[in-house]
Amino acid sequence: MAAKFPLQSLLDHARHRMEAAERLLLMIKRKEDAAKLRHEELERYRSEYMARLSGSSRSGMDIQMLRDYHVFLGKLEQAIRNQAGEVEMLHGRWLAAHESWLALRQKVQSFEVLESRHIKAELWREDRRDQRQSDELSSRKAALARLAERHN
């Protein structure tokens, strides 16, 4: 019977941590993608709003309405900057999580190499043991056959 891989619990633990890191990486990526989408929507909205402002100012508008447009555009610009910061922050978190995942994946792969070597060594031992048993059985049969020949 093959001996159990002595580092199996460490391999299992490393796999579990790597899977958790994968889930975190995917969650952060979804958040980053959503933040990018909101940023793009805000920029589109700013373009549309500026086009409306341009159209309204050609046909004439009072000073209060013009001031309201500019106040709103200022708020919209701030929202765009804030959203760009959010995208950048999430991308930084994703990069850090990716580095962590890579390190964990490397650790798992190292344990898997050790496990593979252990399995190969155990198979080699089993083959040797089977060969010895086969050789011993053949020797006994040959000895019994010689003994039987002497008595005949």
C-alpha cells in the first residue's frame, strides 16, 4: 500500500487559499468593470449635457439657467474625477490581489510537484516490491521443481 503524501494537508490548505484568492480576484474585477462602466456613462452624460448647453445657448438663455448649467457641469466633472479615482483604486486592488493569487498558485504548483514525485516514488517502490515477490515466487517454484526432479 502506498504511503500517504506527507504534505497533503499543506497542499489542501494552499489550494483552499488559492481558490479564495481567485474568488476575491473575480469579485474585484467585477467591481472594477462596473466602476469603469459608470465612469464611461458619466463621461457620455457630460458630452450630452454639454451638447444641450451648446444648443440652448445658441437659442438664448437667461443668466440663471446658464449658471445652473455650469454648476451642474462642475458637479458632473467632480463625479467623473471621483469615479476615475474609484476605477484607479480598484485596479490597484486587483493588481495586488493578482500578485497574491500568483504567489499562492506558485505555492500550490510546488506542492503538486512534490506530490507527483511522491506518487512516482511510491509507484517505483510498489513495482520493486512486486518484482521481489514475483522473483521470490519464481525461485520457490524453481526450487520445488528441482526438489521434485530429485525425488523422481
